[in-house]
Amino acid sequence: MSKTEIRSPLPGTFYRSPAPDVPPFKADGDSVAAPDTIGIIEVMKTFQELSAGVEGKAIRFLVDNEEPVMAGQVIAEVEA
Amino acid sequence: MTIRSLLIANRGEIAVRIIKAAKALGIRTVQIYSAADVDMLAVKLADEAVEVGPPAARKSYLNIEAVVAAAKAAGVDAVHPGYGFLSENANFADAVEAAGLTFIGPKGDAIRLLGDKVAAREVAARAGVPTVPGSAGRIDGLEEATAVAERTGYPVMIKAAAGGGGRGIRVANNRADLERHFPQASAEALAAFGDGGLYLEKVITRARHVEVQILGDGENFIHCYERECSLQRRRQKVWEEAPSFLLPQDAREKLCASAVALAREVSYRGAGTVEYLYDDETGEFYFIEVNTRIQVEHPVTEMITGIDLVAEMIRIAGGAKLSIAQERVKIAGHAVECRINVEDPVRGFLPTPGRIDRLVVPAGEGVRFDTMLYEGYAIPPFYDSLVGKLIVHAENRDACLDRLARALADLTIVGPPTTVGLHQALAGDPAVKGGAFHTRFLEQWLETEFAGETGRTAEVA
């Protein structure tokens, strides 16, 4: 099983859910398709959806909800 | 009670502006900062700086307990809230006062009253200020809605009484529209806010956004004339002017007098702004809301009147009487402010935080650049994208636009994409030169003129 990294294209704050008190887009261990939204990056008060970009199984998030991220930082890994 | 020291409960360019005003008054400054803002210009300029929390604004700049604790620990006399963040939070104003400190702004109760849209409309009506025609309050059903719409004339805006953020708003251009949209709007309001109550407002189709700067000390109230803020994108002002070009003198006098009447009605203390919609076709104006703080675009008023608004609000908070009588406030020339944001207009205004590799600031007579930038500064991605304001003043509007074009050409920001190019295009645009604006002008212009010029697709992020 090879691991594929999903990186944030933007710096900002990472959110796993579409809104507070709502389940996350993806739970750890979920499978993802390339167009699936896996989180939101808030950059300067604007919200940009982050899609997986790859197909894979057993997604594992490396960044917690509401954590600051840098551009290029690995957000999650999937098993391709 | 003279203020000898103050804490800046804000960040960015307005923090720098407040520090400059305080220094000129001989006041000691203490700057708060989040963990992401340790390199901020205001931190370098202030006499002291204190960290109040992590990068997330909710845990730092919006954290009332942390900010008040920092103010108490720093031993300051007063707190200046700037704009945004906690500046119009009545609970914050109360908490500052409860800690035995002076809040530089109105009392919490005044902020509360004017912050409530329905209550503020009632205050305006009591002061004889015209409000947007519509229903007096909530509407009981479609029958009443139809009667109101017939009275005000179509188009009308159906708004959720408990609404906000643009949700629960529908526009009806005729009776059939109203009959179709009214139940939908009610259902949407109920789902979104747990309250299906609606009210109706006439749509002012070709409106200008004109606002009046007021100052009050609780007993004396003056206006410092108006600002023209019609160039907006997504309800965010992009370019502001003072005075409002092509506003008839009699309309100006009525508008400014009504703002002073409103200030008197609530015994206003501090600097504030009364916002209006102005209908070019009828010459009518309508009250929108009062902002109980200093505004981003305050410099254009300072440039044409010579009044230092930030210094004046600090003095008033310290118990001083207004230092300027109304008859001494005069309009001299014309001023324009361009908001400089780190955003890429060609990519749907995507925010572009990053490092400033090189900065050349225009200077000279009638040119002012209020900013937080310096060479080598890395703009954090957690806050607003506004990084500077270029303000230009000249004897008349034409001369001002010429001077603006030269100043924009001299303004060099190397690093992240900015909106400087957008302002250059606006400054040279014939419609802008002619003063033909209304609140939807800029969005239409971006889709047509600007898109054609840059070859960008008309997508919006």
C-alpha cells in the first residue's frame, strides 16, 4: 500500500467541517474520490473548499480542526 | 480624567494609525498581538506590546477577557478598539469600563441601541431622519405585504426580521413575484433563524452610499461632512471619496443636519458615522445604520477638513469638550482613498498573504499612505487582507485623480499580488472620472471593463 499526501495549496486555518457542530466532511478511515471535499481552508476571512484531488482509502488527517496551516503543508494521507 | 496611556485592542494599519495619534498627544501606547502577529509594525512602534493569545482571532483579538486582562496588567488608562474586532461589541465596552478603564467610544448602552437595526431605525425616525420606505415592522401575511408594496412601489426587498448575512432576502419586482417569493422567504427565514417573521423595504435601484462623519461629546454635536462610498464589491468598500461628487449642496446640508440630529437624539459621545442611501434620481436619502467607531475611510474626511479624528475621539473619551465648533468645519478640496488589499483581482480576488520583498511608498504634497507594511514583513493569512490605504488630496476632484494616478504609479509593492492595478484601472476610467457611480457600479465594471482589460475570465472566487 502506498501512501499519497494531500497538501494545502493555501496558508490559513484548516476546518474539517462545513460549519461548527456539524460532522466532518470525512472521518478518519473514510475512502475518498478525487472531487470529494475533505475540508475548508480559511485564508484572510474567505473560505476555500479543499478537495482530495486523488482517489484513495483510509484517509488519515495530520492536521486538527481549526489549526493554522502553511501553503504546501500535508493535511492528510490516503492509501492509494 | 486625561488619558495618559492607552491599549490598542486591534492590529494592522489602524493600530499603527492609533499609535501615531497617541504619540502626537504624548500618550503611552501598549499594543496587543496574537502569536501570529509578533512581527507586526504596530508592535515595533508601540511603547510596549503584550501577547493575548493564539493566531485565531476568536482566541486573541476577539477574546474580551484576555484583552481586558492585558489592559489591566499594562496599567493603561484607556482602550482604543479601532474598527472591526471588538469595536462595536457593547459587552466589551462594558467590560473595559467595569475594569475601571476608559473605552474610547460610546457607552455600551449606546452601542447596543444603535447596533440593533430595528431600534436604530426607530431612533432615526424620532430624530426626523428618513428611513427606507417599507413596513413599519413585521408583516402579518401576504395581504399586508401586498398593501405595503403597492404603497412604496416595486421593486421591494423581502427581508427576514431576524436575518443577517444576506440570508432570507428576496427581491420582488411585481405582485406576482411577491406572491411567489413571500412564502418561500418565510420558510427560509424559519429554517435559518427559527423565526419566519418578515419585513419589507423598497429597493432603491440606483443608490449611492453616502455617509456622514459625526463627532459628539455628549452635549455638543458636529458633522465633518460626508463621504462617498459607492464603489463596493460584495458590500465591501473599495474606494472612497470626500466630499461626495455631484451631491447637490442643499442635499448635503440636509444629510449632514440629519446626522447631527441623530447624534443629539442619543447624546452621542465619540466619533461615529451615519450611513445613508442617496437616490440620485429623486434626490431623496434614507438612513441605513450608525457605526459607533472610527471607520476605515476616515482619512478622506481628515484630508478635506484638517481634523484629526482619532486624536479627537481620544480627547473626548478623556473628558474633553469638542475642540471644534461646527462653523469652523470647512471642506477644502477633494480627497480619494484606495484600499490596498493583498488579493489577486485576476483570480477572483483570491487573498494572497505573503512576504513583502520591496516597498516604495509614494510621498509628496497631498499624498498619504496609511499602512502596516514594511520590507521583509510576512503578512499572516489569518486576518483581513487590507494592508494599506493610499489617500490623495488636491484642490479639486480632477486634480485629485491626476495626483492619485501618479501616486499609484509610484506605489511599489513587490511580493504578493495586490489590488494596486485595479485602482490604477479605476483611476483612469472615464465613468469613474465622470463620477457616475452607484452601489452596483464596481461589480458590473469588473465583469465588463476590467475583465476585458486583463483578459481574465469573469469568474469570482
